[in-house]
Amino acid sequence: MNRRSFVRIGGLGGFSLAVSGLAQPVQTPQLPEDSDGNRPDRRQSGIGSDASSTSVTAYAYPRTSPQSSVFKVRADGQEIFVYRTSVGSFAAFGCKGAVAIEIEVSGRIGNVRIAPARHGIIPKIVANHISFQLPGPLNLWIEIDGIEHLFLYANAGDQLAPAPGAPRLRYFRGGEVHEAGEIRLGDNETLYLEGGAVVRGCIRATGARNVRIAGPGVLDGSCHRQGVDGRRSIVLEDCRDSRVEDVIMIEPSSWMIMLGACQSVTVRNVRQLGALASTDGVDIVGSRHIRVENCFCRNGDDCIAIKSLDMRRQGRDATVDFSGDVEDVEISGCAFMAYIGGQAMEIGHELRTGSVRDIRFRNCDVLAVHGHGGVFGIHNADRATVSDVLYENIRVEHHYEKLVDFRIIKSRWSKDEQRGQIRNVTLRNIDVAVSVFNPGYTCSVIGGRDDQHTIQHVLFENFRMDGKTVTAPDEMDLYCKHAADITFH
């Protein structure tokens, strides 16, 4: 149908709506330890590295690494170390092709969920054992009722892995804890974390070109304490043509990755486990031409946050102005878990610039949003015009308080006196699962500030809740004010 009807909802302050209709496992032996209690990486010892006998590479972590007492994991019969963190445990390994996974749990197993659901992995459960076939390198969350979370990080081989001793290389070997403190990188420099390496510290690059931070080792931020000497884990400022990829990030005290005033930077296959409030996943601040691909983010705040602000007076993590325009940002193939008060996908709050435009979220999975956060968030608390925002092919497996939350506001984060605008937002091919916790509790909000600072041209196209296409605001408990041309197709 091409016909549209416009509805004005009284008492909500200038809202217009258009609706159109729609037609036996083998235990791997432990390696000898050195005098410091460290073990060499199995790839150097030859264990788990013969492709003719196995497709799995098991990483050897330091003896002092915290090991889960809840889970034992085997991949193609090889025992995989299960590393315990404050938000659950993870098992990381390298693999080629399909792998048989067996998980032994030290407790009664109830319901088991393997996410993202789109992979279609159905586990077999026998007593306290879970087994399934992993199709290849993949990042998964294993959720078992009443038991801590388990994350599975199956890594593909790194074709660009550097040889130790190469020029312009900081190489951290597996099987060791490296007390690194602050690491600073320059032009054409690579920092590589070998599988099984644990690096305690933070990473910085300022005004650098062609920086690469990579490898399946662990970057541990627990050496810094929130509210005392907290540091963001990785900060690239005024950097170009750089990459962050494959790293496992744990125990942050603040934002986990910040790209400030950067251009042409890619963040790929980074795995994050953050517990505390303010442990954002990837913050893109006053930057352009940014790509975030295939990351798995479990954060105590926003998973993705797009901002613009000058942070030079806010501690040691910024030395240049990050308050430039934001343009051409694409987040794709990622999985998000937001806790406490964070959004899965956020633009805001701090938007102290003229323009934030051409922002695209594509083919992502929202596995969980807990607390008072939301799934789709735009919070314009300053003067920017936010425009041309696309959410496409997004799957929402669990949410609670808010689904869509687009607002122009004045908040504790505001600095600009002038309020901004929001224009041209499309939500296309969205699938939302509805649970018993949603009806009567979850709502959506589209709200301008006043009749001069409005939200206009928001399109819901094939936006489905439990498979049913939403064709009107009431079907998603959408509340609006100072908004125009809110359209459902």
C-alpha cells in the first residue's frame, strides 16, 4: 500500500506519524615451568601445533593465571585452559575448520543457551557435560541457568603474525605475565600478544601512523583501580591507518578502547569482558572513517559509544582535542552485552560539535541489555546535528528497560548551551525477541527538546517483535514528543 495516514497524538508535543501497510577425551600434558612459574606457549613446544594430527592450538597460560573451578573445556580432545575473570570465564584457542567441543560443569546443568542464536548451535547435554560442534573460528557465549557465564573464543590463524625480533615490534610471549605498565607506540610499530600471554597495563599511541595492536593474548587492566588511578585500556589519539585486532581485554578500570580524533582505524575481532560502570567497549570520539568488525563486547556500560568532546582536562588519557565532527563510522558483525546502565549501540551523550553523520550499525547481535540501558540509543546532550544513522539487520535476543531511546536532552554530561537536532534515522530488518520480562516494563522513546530542537524522519522498516512486523507506535510502546515523520513500513 502506498497510502499513508498521519496521526497526531495529543499531549505529547507536536508529534506526527506516518504508517503504511505491509502485505573420550585425551588430556594434554602440562609443560615444564620455569623458575617464575611460567610455561612456554604450546606452539613453541610443538604440542597442539601439528596440523596433520589436530586442527586445534591450545594456549598455555602462566601458572598464576586464575583458573575456573566451574568449567573444564576440551576442543577436539585437547584440554583448553579456562581463565576466570570477575564477570565469568573464557576459553581461548586456535583452530582450523570444525571442532568438537566438550564442556564439563561442576554442578547441575539446567537450561543451556548458546549465543548468538543465529549460528544455530544446539548442544547435547548428558549429566554435567555439554557437547556440540563448532563450525570454525567463532566467538560464543555459553549461558547455563544459575551458573557463571562462559565465553568461547576460537581464533583463526593470524596470517600477519610477526616473527619475534622483527623491527618495530613489541612482542609479548605466551605463557608469561608481563607487567608492562603504560606502553607507548609510534609510527609503523606493532604490538603483538601471543596466545597465552597476559599483559598487565595500558596502551597509548599519539599522532602515529600504521600502528597495529594484535594477537590472541590477554590485555589485563586490573593493575589500575577505578577511582584511584584508573586508565582507559587502549587509547589511539590523532592516529591514522591503524588496527586493533584479535586481543582479549579483561578487568578494565575505565573505557576499554578509545579512538580520539582518529581517521581510518579498524577494530576487528576484539573480545572484551568489563564489569564496572564506565567500562565502555569502543568509544569513537571526534573520529572519521572508522570500522569496528566482528567484535564480542561484554561491558559494564555502553558497548559502542560515539561521541565528540575535548577531554584534555579529564586526566592523562587525552592530549589533543577530540571535539571534531564524526563521519563515516560502520559497526558490523559484532555481538553486544551491556550491563548496569549502558546502551548496546549509543550515539552520545557528549556531542560537542557541529555534525555527527553517516553512522551505520549492520548485521549485529544484541545478546543482552540489563539495568537501565537500552538497545538503540541516541542521546544528543549538546549542539550537534545527528543525521543519516542506519541500523540494519540487527537481532535482539534480550533487552529490558528500553528498546529504542532517541532523545535531545540537557543532562549532567551537557556543556553546550545550545541543543541540537536528530534527522534521518532508519531501523531496517530488525528482529526483537520478546520475553516475559518485557510487556508492561519495556518502552521506547523518541523525544525532541522543544519545537526548535526536534527529531525528524525516523523510519521503521521491517521492524519485527517476535516475528510480527510493527506497524504502529502502540505495538512497541513508543512514546514521542517534539518529533515528526515517524514512519512504519
